[in-house]
Amino acid sequence: MDPETRGQEIIKVTPLQQMLASCTGAILTSVIVTPLDVVKIRLQAQNNPLPKGKCFVYSNGLMDHLCVCEEGGNKLWYKKPGNFQGTLDAFFKIIRNEGIKSLWSGLPPTLVMAVPATVIYFTCYDQLSALLRSKLGENETYIPIVAGIVARFGAVTVISPLELIRTKMQSKKFSYVELHRFVSKKVSEDGWISLWRGWAPTVLRDVPFSAMYWYNYEILKKWLCEKSGLYEPTFMINFTSGALSGSFAAVATLPFDVVKTQKQTQLWTYESHKISMPLHMSTWIIMKNIVAKNGFSGLFSGLIPRLIKIAPACAIMISTYEFGKAFFQKQNVRRQQY
């Protein structure tokens, strides 16, 4: 082992550097993955037009966001006519007729939530992993599972009420005074817990995903390093491990993703029409209803689109994050040497 590698083992990346690395990874991931979802929404809207008040799920590769259709005719990006013949045709026609910027339609408002959530998540995971390894030893295989669960649980809990407020602002164009009034009224009528409505299905999907993702990622990374005869993983090892572990976790948690999307949409429909929430809204009842209506395969609907979105998002995010940390680590080593 060369002196620089030994130095890198001793010198750790600071939490601020981890935050900068995860922030860079988050922005890069959303810039690369968002066009896939924009094209998907445009194709869906062409086949099933979106009326005012109807909601759809928008994904920027980091988070899913509930978006509510507004009035505005063909001016709104998701209502523009396209006459697309398929995915590739949609890409080329959007670029040719509307300009390349249209592939990132609707992205900026979602980054306000997604980037902080990703920064909290990745930084917490690394900090928890380091803490657990210092207490339990380097080779404890369940450390990624515990750190992944706690980090994701924390990120979802912090972001959940903010996402509810963002959806409300987007749908009603509230001023900040009106928004404060809405939040105060909601808390006084339904209690603080009402701000975390929709939290349970998100946790049921994201926490198991996180546990499986980090466990498989660490194992695959170690295995690929051993097979390649390397001590430290390369960019491609991180990229491949991220894509594969993300795909495994995406397939395993797909039923919870289907339920979450359905529950989010139903919650919004009841809220917007001021209808009281029915009792059959629990996650398990929705799951049973899906199986009764569409069979067991109904819980795995949308598998291919989810994999097309999750695999590259996980690969880009983790490889960029690890690259950023390695860059800062080398800077720290050089700083100590001089």
C-alpha cells in the first residue's frame, strides 16, 4: 500500500465535503434523468389529456413529486401538443420544436425539496456508517442496513411536511401569508400529525429500498474490487454497483411504490374536493384492492419504466458522490502534506 493510500485511510472527508459531494451528485442526477420523465409525462398526456385539478407524479431522479394540473391551455409544458410516435420521436420533436430546455420542464421547483433531501440522506448515511464501524468494527455486514434505514427514515420525516406544503402552493398559488394560514388551520383542526399525511407509504417504500440498496451496494463494490484485484473502487465499479443494487431494490419495493402513488393521488383528490377521508385508505387495504382488481401482477405494474428511471439515477448519484468524496480526500491529504 503506497503512502498516499495510507494517508487517505487516516484522513476522513468532512461532513461539509460530503454535503458538497452529494449536492453535486444530486444536481447532476436530476439534470440527466429528468428528460426521461418529462418525455414519459408528455406521451401519457398525449394519450390521456390532463384536465385541471388532476394530479400526476413527476420524478427528477431523486424524488417523486405530486404535481397538480392548472389552467393554461397549451401554454403549460405538459399540455403542449406534440403528435409523438414514441419515446425517441418525442425526444427529437421536443428539442426541434420547443428547444432543448423543454426537456427539463418543471425541474427547478422540485430541486428545492430533492437536493436538501438527498444531501441529508447521503451525509447521514456516511456519518452513521463511520460511527457504527468505529464502535462495532469494519466488517459488520449489517452496518449498511442500519445506517440506510435510519438515514432514509430521517430524510423522509424532515421533507414530508415540506412536500405537502409545496404541492399546496403549486395547486393554489398561495402567498406566504395564505400558506401560513393554511398550515395553522390544518394543525388546529387535525393536529401536527396531519402535516405528515402520506408519510407512511413513503416510509414503507423508501426505508426497505434504502436498506437493500446500501447492503447490496457495499457487497457488490467489495466483490467487484476483489475480482479486479483493486484495493479502492474505480468510478465504473461504483457506477455498476449503484445501478445493480438500485435495480434489485426497485423490483423488491415496487408494490409499495404502486401503493404510494395511488394513495398520494387519492389523498389529493379528497383534499381538493374537501371530502372527508374514507377509512379504507390504509396502505394494506389499498394493496388488497389492487390484488383483487388486477391480480398479484397489479402490484408490479410499471416495472420497466421504474427500472429505466431508478438504475441510471442510482448509478449516476453514487458514482458522482464517491468521485466527489475521493477528490476531497486527495485534497485533504495534500493539505496535510504541505
